[in-house]
Amino acid sequence: MSTQPGNEYPSAVVPDRLFDDAEAEARWRARFRAPRISVPEWAIDAPDANVYVSNASGVWEVYSWDRSTGEHRRVTDRPNGTMHATPSPDGRWIWWFDDTDGDEFGSWVREPFAPGAAAERAVPDVHDGYPAGLEIGTKVVAVGVSTDDGSELFAHIDGETTSFYKHEDDAGIASLSRDESLLVISHSEHGDSRHPALRVLSTDGFTPVADKWDGEGKGLGALEFSPVAGDQRLLVLHERRGREELLIWDTAADTEQEIELDLPGEVVAGWYQDARALLVVHFHQGRSSLHRYDLASGELSSLDTPPGRIGGAGVRPDGTVEYSWSSAAQPTAVRARTADGEDSVLLEPPGERAPGSAPVTDAFVDGIGGQIHALVSRPADAPEGPLPTVFSLHGGPHSADEDRFSAYRAVWLDAGFAVVEVNYRGSTGYGSAWRDAIEGRPGLTELEDVAAVHDWAVQSGLSDPAKCVVNGASWGGYLSLLALGTQPSRWAAGIAGVPVADYVAAYEDEMEQLRSFDRALFGGSPETVPAVYRECSPITYVEAVTAPVLVLAGDNDPRCPIRQVENYLDRLAKREIPFEFYRFDAGHGSLVIAETIKQTAIEVFFALRAVGLR
């Protein structure tokens, strides 16, 4: 084993192996190394031209797929990987976002779908920044950019680039109509980027055509325009009844049709290619399913996918639905379901399929703010009695843990830990009130739910109270550090990946899109509501930390910047609390599989030592 050199803090221990058993060691690593692939995105006017991302090379990169010839080609080859790409409508170009070492700051470039030519800056007159939306037409290209000055939106038409919108608050490109006459933008001129409004602009002069805002605390999300030329209907997410639902907005006539589906939970959707039906992805209690909604008859029919997670879906011109599916027990597969119901694997990436893992079960725990849903996993060969347990807290915060395949969850089970994933207040999929309950008191509100689930896990006999570890990345890392300081008696150790550790310093250094988000979440900036930031910041409670701490952070992270992490570690170093630090050369996480494996090994080995299993 080795330790990480080169910084002033105690270095994280990098184990040579996690398990003495060679088969167990090979199995956990194989889950991470197994090639994965996203659902292909095709050019709307040339559906044989497809783009997807895959980790087949050991790094997440962009690939092309020509369905007419069957040829697959790796498009990008960058040390820290590439995740954002899309084809032009005619299939001649592949656009991808070019940042530096994962810092998310850069510009869109394009290169021909056919191999041979190098990538070029796609719209030369647009300055670098954080991406804020992209729509590519045959005549109109719209690009959104965010910087410390706010948001700026550009259009490139007939060889000329125009800045048509600029605002200090968060805004972005949302959708371009099929005939390219209308463009929808999302904006937060009302001061709340978490609940945005929509504006329709004519691409001839960018004058407003229509506006839609549902009022305070009710956001709108533009999904996509109808794929039929001349049809100006826009598919929109709204939350007028306390959860995310669908409506169709005829932007030309400024009329709308709300779509009420007899489904619990929340939904998102896209169009069938003839615009006569919608492909609906339904989310409820950590699982998702696919449905077809006929707009003329109002009939909703299930596509009968098994319980698990839909990771992406789209409808081909012939009506075939292509989608990604996995469950906690079964690895991800990209599948195709024809209009007559035949379902098969669409793409098999090269290499061995990932070994499976254990299923998850549901726990519903009463909490201060209502019933909390958690997903629980036990090692397959676990002995009777309470187990060491890792409480794995998701990022976001507006996200959710799901019944999906996770190599990360699986290695904790292999190591003998039970895993509890908590969909605390702030999580999506449980209604607007649940999601927004953290406003004005973020972090501490979520941890009330984590505490309730922790109590349940101990009282039910699942968890050994002396061997509970709290961990997470991003917002989950923030919650982990906050838990160590505000709930010190609950935790034997804490692991925080790319966390917010000092919220005031994080606000000063983070990307403007997140500052806008934080102002909406906290009720203002650190200057206007300093007490809230102080109360909700992990560094405030560093003196109360008693358990060992592991922190992992990226040098180029624009979301949870490195300086504020160092502020926390400086304070922690003044105390006699064991802690370790791992610093890596990337941004908000890594797209390099070997680096992900290394960080996972560091985390699990740290936890094993902290609870006395090593």
C-alpha cells in the first residue's frame, strides 16, 4: 500500500487491495471496469448518425455510431474525459464541450461525423464560460454561457453571432422549434433560479412572443418542441399541483393543455416523432417505468419494463423506444422495444459484462417532515445480527437514490457493510413540498431525516450503532461533514467527496450558476443572510467533530472549490482528530475509471479501519 504524497495534510492511504480473496478483489474491480454506454442520440434529419458516451477505453469519452454501416468510432480522447456531446440535425457534425481538466469552463467545438478532420471552435464569437444550454438548427444555433457576470445567450444566424440576452441571474437556452422560428429560454429574472420561468422569442429579431411564469415557488421546465415542422407546441414540466407534471403549450397561440396522468410520483416526457403521442418516464419511490400517452384518446399504456431505473429513453422514427435500464442487482443495458412489443438489447459494449450485486429493499420511516423513503441493501452472505453500515447520502440536493445498478454500492456490500440510501427532504420524485422543504435551512433539514433513518436502522437490528459511517459526494459530501459536526455521537467515521466544507468561501469561489442557486436556497447571499450560511456550514461545527474524517477533492472543481475545503482541513488539523485527505487532478469527480477505482478503494479501506475491521 502507499500514501499520497505532496500536500501538507495527512495523506489518504491507497491500499494495494481491499480483499485477501483474489476472486472477490477481481469482482469489485470488474464492476467498475466493465464497459458502459449511454442511450444513443441521433440526428433528427439523419437518424443513422448517432452519438453516445462510453467508458470502453477506460475514460468516459464521446463515440459515434453510423447505423447504416455499423461503424463505431471514438471521437474524443482527452486525459480527463468528455461527457457532453450532440449531433447536428443533418448528421454531418458532432458538437462536444471542450473544458480544461474537468473544470467545466470552456466552449463548444465541432468536428465532422466522418473521421479525419480536427475539432474546431463551433461558434468563434462566443466567449468561454460554463455551458448554459445549446440548440443546433440548420440555420439557427443558440448557445448559452454563464460566467461570474451572469448569463449571456447568443445566436448564430447566416454567419453572424448576436448576443440577444444578458442578465446577472441564471438563464439558459431551452428549446428551438422544428422550423427554427421560435426559441425558448429559461430565466430567473424574478430572483429564483430553482423555480425558473420561460420566455418564447422569435428568432427573427429575438423579440418576445410569449412568457410563462407560474408564480413564487412554482418552476417551469421546457422539455422540447414538437418534432413536426410548423407545430409550435412545447412540452413543459410544471408543478401547479405540488409535483412535476406535464403540459403542452401552444406557443404561437399562447394556449395550453395540462396533461393529468393517473400515476403517483412524478414524470418527465418526450415526443413520439409524429407528435401524436408522448413517451413518459414515471418516477415513484426510487423506481422508474416507461409509458406511452396518446394525445388524441388520452390513453396511457405501460411499456412493461421491469422494476428498476430508466436511465434515458427516446423514440426512433419507426416508433421503436430505445432506453437504458438497470436495477440494483442487474447491470445497465441499452435496450430497444419495437412498436409491436419486441424487446431486445440494442448495444453491447465490448468486454465482459459487470458482475451482478444484491437487490435493494424499501424502508419507510416516519420523520419530522413526513415519511422518509430509504433504500436498504444487505451483503448476500451477511451474518445474523447488526452490521457495520454506511449511510450513503446522494448529491444534488435535488436528486434521488434509485433502484439502479451501482458498482460503488456493490463494493461496500462486498466489504461487509449494509448500505442505507436516504431520500431525505430535498430529494426529487416525492413532490414539490418535499423537495423545497430545505429552503432557508439547507443541510440541517436533511440531517433530521438521516437521523430518523439512522434511529430506525439501529432499532430494527440492521445497523451496529458503534459502526455507522456517513458518506457522500458533492451535496452528500457536504451533508457528511455537517453530520460529523452536528451529530457526532452517531458516526464512527465520515467520508466526504468533493464537498462544501466552508459555505461562505464556497460561495465566493463557485460558478455563478451555483451562487444563483444558493441565493434561492438560503434566502439570499452570505452578505444578506450571514446567520443562515453560518448555521448551515460544516466549518462552524468543526470543533465538535470526534470521528475520523476522510476528504477527497479535485483541484479544478468549480462547484465545490478547493480553497474552502482547505479552510476546513486547516481548522481540523489544529485538533487531535484523525483525518486523511486525497487531492486529485480533475474537477467535480473523475471520468477516468482507474481514478474512480483508486478513490473507491481509499474510501472503503478508510471505513474498514475506522470501524475496526482492518
